[in-house]
Amino acid sequence: MKVSHLLCALALAATLFIPRARAQEQQSFWALNGEGGITWTNDGRAHTDHIEMAGRQMAVVLHYGITPEGRFTCERHLVFPMLRTIPNDTHASFIRYVDWEPLASVLVGQGRLVDRKEQVEQISLKGMMSVVSRFATIGVRRTLSPSPTQPALVEEYELTNLGDKPVALSIEPTEHRLTSDAAKGVDGAYVVEERLYGTGSFRLEPQQSLTFSAVVSARRASEQPLVCTAAKELAERRALVEQWQHNLVLETPDSVLNRMFAFSKIRACESIFQTKNGPMHGPGGERYYAAIWANDQAEYANPFFPFTGYDYANASAMNSWRMFAQWMNAEWRPIPSSIIAEGTDYWNGAGDRGDAAMIAYGASRYALARGDRSEAEQLWPLIQWTLEYCRRQINDAGVVRSDRDELEGRFPSGDANLCTSSLYYDALLSAAYLARDLKKPATVAKTYEQQARRLRKAIDSFFHAQVEGFDTYRYYDGNTVLRSWICIPLTMGIFERAKGTIDALYSPRLWTNDGMLTQAGSETFWDRSTLYALRGALMAGDTERTLPFLQYYSRTRLLGSHVPYAIEAWPEGNQRHLSAESALYARIITEGLFGIRPTGLRSFSVAPRLPQAWPEMTLRNVHLCGALFDLRAYRDAKQRLHVQLIRQGRVVKDSTAPTTIFKVK
């Protein structure tokens, strides 16, 4: 792309970032640090934010900030998904808000440390929170993190004498206990305990440090109190974060994209809970735990998990398919939208949202990406059933009927929407790939491919329309206002209306400085449609126009006023850090920028979209189709675009084809 064209694209992007109704003013508070995280250095601006973190037995939403006086403030919203409340529905996790200041137990000389003036120096994030402050001559480093495996929030406090004289310091033993109403718990009463470890009296020499810890935990009243060693828990959490960061590593000239991608893996992989019916990936947000959905888990997160090499995430995906499969039936009633309450109940309050298409799409993509023949055989009956269910919902126009879409009636979707048919289309293609590798009768793959071709024509015939002057899609019959979900066909490789659709998505009617509006003229935005749109536009080859939008979005979410992950929605939900949205961000890179698409249990295609300003980009330690490798895209001296498959440091294949099929053993 010529420099003048690139400048025009950047200028266009800038003009589209017009202030609209927003949750917060877009300001930058954070910067990348040298440890793979981000840091907010206190410059005198007061600000508050919230972040969710999770382990296998609990989640915490920290509502934190720096006051105008420079003091750190933090309220802990603790969620214990396996401590169920009554009624035992979708939102029945035991939740407690804790406003506890462990430093209130610290005495310096005869006075309390917290009575001194605090000055926060910086706050850092990388899978846990670190806060560095000064209370006159006493330096404090707080580290806050969920336990990886226990129902506990762990906080470590390092106190350092920054003065030139010894300091007498004592930490008072502190223990608080709260017992909930037994009538409101599925298992009776629950006990929340706050406890300090490492208490006593100390003499702190100049520059000497000491450490104590605070743990907030919850349990059934019938269980023994939890004994938690902070150093061990924090070490395990750090090791887990490093494991996520070591696999599927993005290397581009854009350090913000690299870091946002790295953070997206943390949020996508951490929110998996060890329920009594096995591991269940949960969205979070103080509402959605120990439950799975056909969109968040089946459609968004599960197809991404194989890329990460994280066994627990793959186990959660297989467990979700097992749970959905239990609802297959001979009467062709829809599979419920959500399996809730640790897998013991279901929710189907919005009717058929196109859930079968979501499940068929996700299960077939997952099976191909995993490359595990045994798992694929286990998934095959579910894939076949959900595809047949969709076929039975085909209307006279050749597209798929459904009662709602995933927004569950928040916005109109008619009785046949673009999203459901697009998902079904891609699922048919994946099922055909899978049928061949599983040695199913040749007619099976052929039939699915024929159905996909007919559906693709029907999608264009039924949904293609001029909407607000753009040659794009109507979202449903009778729709006359632009909807952000017109991006869905692009992510399924349907590019017939790509130009007009991308023009509409990036127009001021849909794009704001918060990302994509759900519907033109509204003030509601859901990140998931922005994430799908960015992925789809890159897949369609609109790289130079899309890159500034992707960079703007990434910088806003990672370094702005609400960080560091993709969010759910606004105004609904107050921009919760739902987990599966981070998986959708990661898929912008794997499927959009690198154009990766599994085509068999041991094969995948790659169509890289390397921006003109970048000499190369690499994905390292990719787990896909049962293999581990690196993918590198670069331009040679003649400006030809290459893509390389690298295994154990050796280039296995170097291709200049626009789309390359790689086969692995």
C-alpha cells in the first residue's frame, strides 16, 4: 500500500472515532512493562476500574483504584461457583463482597500504618495484581491473586523499611468469620473466613523487608477450615500464567497487539471451574459460572482451546460437548441454550437461539483443531444430530429458522437470522472435512458439501440487501437498519458482499470509539460483534483498512480506562470481563491475521494477511491438528509474501501461495 493510501486509511479511521454514549471517557492510564504485563504509574489522576480473575474453585472481581489523595482502594467481589444458593439457577453462585484492609493490622511503633499518608507509585497486571505504595518511610508491595485450585483469594504484603533507622513493627493476629443463612444454601450454611498469616513483632533494619499474607476463603460449614500457604499459591499461579504465555506466542512489530493477545489467553483459559460434573468453562461477570452456553463455550471458546495446548481447557471443551449431547432426542426438540448449576439443570428461556448451529460449528471446528481421532469419533454423533436439526429448520427460502439469536430478544432477529444460517454453513464444511478423515461413507461428506453450496446461495439470495445505502445484508426479513452481525458471513469465508459489508461496519453508523454498535442509531455495544467484525474483515483481505481499527481497539482495551481484556457489553453488564470474549480476540489473530482454518485431523490452511508496514509476523508454539509448530509470514526481497511451517527450528515448508494447505504428522 502506498504511504498516501495508508495515511488516508488512518485519517478515515480517526474520523470514525466520534464520541458517542460511552461508559467512560477514553483515556490512557497504562503502559507496557518489561515483565510481560502492563503498569499504571500514578501521575496524580484519580481513577477506578474493575478486573476479573479466576481459579478452579473461585473468581474475584477487584473494584480498585487510586483516590484523589493517592491512596489505594479495593473492594473484593468473591464468587464461589460450587457453593450453590437457592434457587439453584444460572446465577446461584455464593457471592460475598469483602471490604477488608489487611494493612489495618500493621503497627509501626505505636501507630497504625494505614493512618499514615499513602502514596501509590504503580499498579501492575499480569494474571495477578501488584500494587507498590509508600507510607512515609515504609514501602508496601501488595500482590493479589486467586488461588489456582483452592476457593481462596490470596494476598501477599511485602513491607520494606525505606528509612535510615530501624523500625519496630508488629502485625496483629486477625481472623474474621462469617456464616451464611443455612436456609439459603443448597448445602446449608457457608463459612467465609479472613485470616492473616505471618503475624508477630519484628525489628526492621534499613532496607530490610518482611512478608505476611492475607487469605479470604469460603467453604461448607461441614468442612474443615482451609489452610492456605500464600507463597505456594502465588508460585503456582505464576507458573500457570507462564504456561499460558509460553504457548501460542504472537510476534509482530506491534508490541500492543502482542501483549493484548498474550493477555487474552490468560482470561480465556483461567475461567474454568472444577464442578461436580467435571471442568466447565464459564463466562464470569459475577453471574455466569458452573454453566455453559452454546455461544460462549461451544461457538467462541472451544474452537480456540486446542491452539493453546492447555489440557484443562480441552478437557472442559470435551465435557461441554458431553453435556450438550445428553440433550439429543428422537423428537428433534432443540438442545437447551445453557447447561447450568454444575451440569444438573438447564436454561432455555429464549427458545431456540440457533443453538444447534452454534454447537455444530464449534464441535466440528474443535474436533479438527484437536486432531484427536478418538475425540472426533466421540463428537461425531453430536455433530450429525445438530446438523440434521438445522436441516429440519430450513424454511422455504432455504435458510435456517430460529426463535431468537444469541442476544435473546434484546434486538429483533425475525424468525430466520443471518448468524444462524452462517454458522450452519461453516459447520457443514467442517463436518465434510471430518467425515473424510473419519472414513465415513463417501456420501456423507458429499451430502454436507452439497447442502453447504445450496445454503450459501440461499444466504445471498435471502439476506442480501441495500441497507442504509450499503450493499450488504439485512439481518432478518424486514430489517432496514444496519446491524453489526452482518459481519458473520465474512468469518465463515463468505465474501460475496465483503466490500459493502466492511464499508458499513466501519462507517459512523456502526463504528464508535467503543467499537461496534449492535444496531445503528442505538448506544449499545457488545464486544463480540466488534471482535467478529475485525476477524472477518481480515479474512476477507481488507488488511490495510482494518489494522488501524484493530490497533485502536487493542490499545483502548489493554491500556485505556478499563483494562486489560475484551469486555461483554455496555450499558448492560458494565463492561464485564467475560472470558469467552478474550477467546474471540485471540481468534482475530489465529483466523484473521494468519488465516488458519483446520481442514482435517492432520491438515489446515493458512492465508496470512501481513500488513504492508510489517516485514514479518510469527506465531510460535502453535498446538494444532495434533502437532506443535511455528508459523512465520514474511516478505522476501521481491516483496513476495511467504508463509513457513517450522518444526523444532527447521523450516518444513515455505510457500508463496495465497492459501497454503499444510499437512502434519
